[in-house]
Amino acid sequence: MRVGIYGGTFNPPHIGHVQAAKVAADQLGLDLLLIIPVGTPPHKKLPPASPSADIRLFMTLTAFRNMQNSIVSNIEVKNPEPSYTVETVKVIKEIYPEAKLFLLLGTDMFLSLESWSDHVTLLETVTPAVFSRNPGDSLRIREYSKRLHELHGANAEIIINNVVSISSSELREMLPMRGGVEYMAEANYSYIIKKRLYGAKPDWNWLRERAQSMLSPSRLQHVLGCEAEALRLAERWGVDQDDAREAAILHDITKRFGLEANLRILEDHGITVGKLENAEEKLLHAKSGAALAKHVFGVSKVVSDAIMWHTTGRARMTALEKVIYLADYIEPTRDFPGVDKLRALAYKSLDGAMVMGLEISIKDMWTRGITPNRTTFDALNDLKV
């Protein structure tokens, strides 16, 4: 039996890891590949803000879930002490005593192998299988292999791997810049965004696609228009444009949900709904949308609040909340008496436009026989003080 051992921090796991594992399994003719996320690295600390070992294990399980003849092991994660490869290999050898073991590792790790804990025992137990991405790597691997063979009688295998050129460290740098989505399993990227691991911010196209999948077709143009308007207003009034864009993209994600679905979302997230809001379904989507935006897409409180109040407004609104309220009201597809005047005013006086918009909203509700929400009056009175 030929068993591969593929360890690493997997911080985070990406398609490069998976494709490299598949290449190794094929080239080495492996019967089984053990993927082993490290718990506590023995030689260096994990980068700041790295997720826990349990989370890295979870993401590794997700990344490799479709790979045949592979097992993701928690053998090192469950060990609170530093994870020395030689100790892990000893355990694996006890489980598979007759197997030929291959230790998969990168070129740089291989070239430092003699500095590893009890490397002599390690080389007696495993055959290093080294990933090579270019001819230069292969040359260095061969030269060092010759040394290991002369000193320890060990042989190494070279795995030609030029499928994906990405590292976890590069990915960690990309995620806060709204990049990296193409290098990860969808489920892992969604999880990272939900938890905002690594300081990640969602790729705009990814976020837009997820939001649009929750919208009715008739609302797509409205939401796109709201996004564009929010960006313009944010620039005009010195509001963070990233916050404005996130709020605009997500502000209507529960709009098409029925009354019962919206109430269920609010209940699931511990949000109390008054009697008036039960009667006026239109008001519910703002609160349920804010809850989902926070718990599914990991938005900040300021963004969640902007979604929460984009329909009714409230007293002491932030500039971002005003921008989203007005962007929703005056985006290009809107057409009602006074909208052109309101659009012009929104770029001259933010508070003046809010007063006008709230007054139009209150008048419209009275006309339709709906009692305006108390928070709308609070918003208007606060701005008029």
C-alpha cells in the first residue's frame, strides 16, 4: 500500500493545495492520501489573526471533500503540543505498518529537512515527495537528494506541479483587498466572508451575484441603480464608499421574501417586531435584510444599520444611513412627482434632501391609508431641530 502524507497549516486551504494533492496522488500512484492540518507549528508562529486549528481543519475538510482516496485527519489539530512531523509519522506507521509512506512537501521545506526534529528517524520511515514548479527547483531537489542519500540512505521523489501558482500567504494578502475568490472552494470563501477571517472583504462581483440570486428579477435594475447612486452620494459627502456599496448591494436581499419568511428570519436573530410592522410587510425587509447581511455576509454594524434604516429612517442617522436612504429613493429607475428636485437637492444638502424625502414618504403613506412608522417621524423631527 502506498500512502501519502500531506501536512501544512492550510491557512487557508485553496485550490492549489487540492490540485497539488491530486497531481501527487497520480504521479506517486497513491492508494491513500492523508491530509493533516497542523495544530501548533513547531518552528514558527502562525501569522497574526489566523483562525483556530479547528476552523482550519473545518476548511480543509471542505476543500478536500470531493477528492477520492483521501482522508483529512485531526491527528495534529487535537494535540495541544507543537506538532512534530516525526511523531505524526510514527503514529501513521503504526496504523499502516506495511505501507510505503511518502511525505509530501514543498521545495523550501525539503531543503531544510535536516533541521527538523529527529530527521534521521523521519528519513528512515518516509520517502520525501517534493513539489517542483520549475527546472530550478528540480535541480536543487536532485542535489539535496544526493546529499540525503549519501548521509542517510534516503531517496526522494520529484513531483512536477505547475498547475496553480498561489500560496496561502499570497491569498491572505489578497482577501482584504477583495481578491482571492477564484482560488478557493465556494463554501470556504463564503465562510471566510461570513466570519471576515483574515480581514477579508467580499469580491464585488461575488457579493453582487449572491445578492442578485436572492432578488426578484424586477428588482435587479433598482439595486444596481442604488449601488451606483450610493457611490456617487458617498463620494460627494465623504462617506466610506466600500461601506456604501456593500449596503446598497445588500439592502433589498429579503425584499421578495413573504411575511412569514421575514418574520422567521427576525425571530431567528432575536429581533422583536412591533404590531405595526406586522401589518406593513414593506418595513420588515429592512430589518431582516440587515440581519442576513450581518450573519451571512459578515458586514459591519455600520453597514447593517444602514440597511436596517434605509426604509424608515431614524433619529440621529449617520451620514452613511442618509446616503443609503436617499440612494434607494432617487436611483435612476425611480419615477414619482418631485424626484428630479430631490435628486438635485441630494447633492446640495444631504439633510435638506432627507427632510424632503421623509416628507414625501409620509405623505405617500397617508395617501395609501398607511400610518407612517414612528421612527420616520423621529427622523424628520430630528432633522428639523
